[in-house]
Amino acid sequence: MATRIILLTILFIFGDIYFYQAISVFVVSPLIPLLYWGVDIACILVLLAMAVFPTWRSRAKQFLPWLLSGLLLSLLPKLIASPLLLAEDMYRLLTGFGERSIVVAALVLIVAALVLISMLFGITRGKYHYKVRKETLYFSDLPADFDGFTITQLSDIHAGSLGSKRAVQQGITLANQQRSDLLLFTGDLVNHTAAEMEPWKDVFSQLKAPYGKYAILGNHDYGDYMQWESHAAKAFNLHQLEQVHAEMGFSLLRNKAVQLVKDNARITLIGVENWGKGGFQRYGDLQKATENIADDSFRILMSHDPSHWEEQVLPYRSPVQLTLSGHTHGMQFGIDLGFFKWSPIQYFYKEWAGLYQRHGKYLYVNRGFGFHGLQGRIGIWPEITVLTLKRSES
């Protein structure tokens, strides 16, 4: 942790010094550099204090998401606009170091301002800017009675980060307006403790679906990211979280499968506990969850971490036609235009947002309903997924 803070501090300092070259072109008052460097020095001192004093870092943990958001507000506009300065410096180097162009400096500041405005929207409004994303999936082995069956998927609520009950209520109303047959939640109900859901149970209890509501656990739900007084206290918290699911009308599937019956046909819904690569917990047991399922059953799997799909689900002995995941949040930062999407998370997860298909099997990665860490969403909006299952002839 300390190493990462020090690296962030170094990046922050170099970014500030370089970006100030654009500001210096327009400096007409001593207040401008005083304001600029005063804010930045305060941020740098806070970062260094967190790196040097572990006890202070531990006490300030609850403020860390807001500190991170503030640092990103200061740093990212500069980083995104600075390549324009770099391009000009390369040109000046090749032509003998003329004066810095006032036009380029102005362009740099305009770009930085536009980035800052979009970030401010993301932190203030974007985290509740719910978007419905719809996909129609075709399967040759889908039972005919399930042709046209609809699923609403939510993921990564992170109740401990939510603030506006009115905004969240709008998201829940929007989810119910989709009138799907089935509602599935793919993990991370809370950040750390079951108590985080107390103010929100009445809101999320409003979710409805005629074929039921089912949920799984995500990596945050186990309470692994905080210190507990004892193993018993941690286990009791998980028990409380199970009760919260039940109180909201969700059936929690922990390495378990259920049959969904429609007219004269059945499909199998499977829920596994969290299984992830790269240091994340591997509580999920796909074999246990599917041990009593017929080999020819049509299967829908809920697995929180999308890395599970490639690592275990695709090569599994029995086919899983559709896997639903979340976990990545799309990093809550990026560009998502439908025809083009980019986020830094794609350098860590091959499948990080939206629909993926391989060998006739589908994976859908929900971008998340809530937020965590960064106190907002910038370009990657919170998502309500609606999937329609269709039977194809081929």
C-alpha cells in the first residue's frame, strides 16, 4: 500500500509541474500560482502522511474513497491534456525551442476543463445515472417454452457507498419497469458488513419478478477486507447477510442449483460463490453446484467474477450456455459509446463489460448498479441489464 501511495505521489508531482507550464502562459496574478500549488501541496502532504504513518492511514481509511476522488479530480485532467504539451515540446525541440504557443496552452486548458467538468458530473450525478442495456441471445437448445423468457440482472450494489435514497429508488423503479420474468443479482451487496443494508432493505425489497429473485455472493460480501474481533464475529456477519437476502425476497444460491419451470419445460439456474483469479477468493465450487443436474439441461450460471468463465466454466465437462457476472464495475471510469468502449480495467480483465461469446456460449458482464472506491462513475454508467432468451433453429 505504501509503495503504491509513493508512486502515486511521484506521478502527481511530475504531472503538476509539467501541466503548470500551460497555466504559466496566462499567469497575471500571484494568486493563481498560490492557489494552484497550495491545493496540490496539501494533496501531496496527505499522500505522504498515509505512506509514512500506517496508523494514520488506518484511521483515515473511511475517508480514502473521497481522497481518491479528489486526487483524480486534480490529476486526471492534467494527465489527459498534457500530451498536447508533449507534442508541442517535441516540435519545439525539432525547431530550436521557440516560445510556448499561447494557442496550444489555451487548448490544453480547455481540454483539461472539459475533462474536469465530465468528472464532476460523474462524481455528483453519474453514479446514479442508471442505464438499461438490452441484449437478445439465441440458443438452439433453449426449451421451446422458454422462447422469449426475459431476465433482469443487477450486480455490485455496494450498499455502504450509496447515499441518495431518492436516486436509488429511481433505479429500482426503472428495473421493475422492465417487467422481466426473472431477476438475478450477481454479488457484492455490501462493501464490508451486513449492517450497510439496513437503510436500503425497504427499497430493494420492491424488486419483483414472477419467476423469482435469486442472488449470489461477491468478493466483498464475505467481510474479508476488514478486521474482525473474532472468526465468530465474521461468520455471524455473513449469517446476517444471508438473512438480509431472505428479508428482501432473494433466494441466495451458494454453490447450489434450482430448476425453473415454465409450462412443460425446465431450465437450470446455478449460483456459485466467488471464484476469481489474481488473489481473489476461490470459494466457488462449480462441480458441487452441478452435481445433481442432468447433462442435457439448459444452464444459466451466476458467477460474480468474470475470470471464472474462461478459467473454469468454458472448459467444464458439461456446457453452461449462459454465464452472468459483474465485479469489474468497468472500473467506473472510461469511454462507453456502444460501438467503442475503453477502460483501464481491460488491461486486467479480458471480459470486463457487456456481452461476450465463445464456442456458442455467452458471458454477460454487468457494469454494476452501485459504486465503490471512486465515489462516482465517469463515462461508465450504472447498469440494469435485460436479457431476452430466444430459441434459434440452427
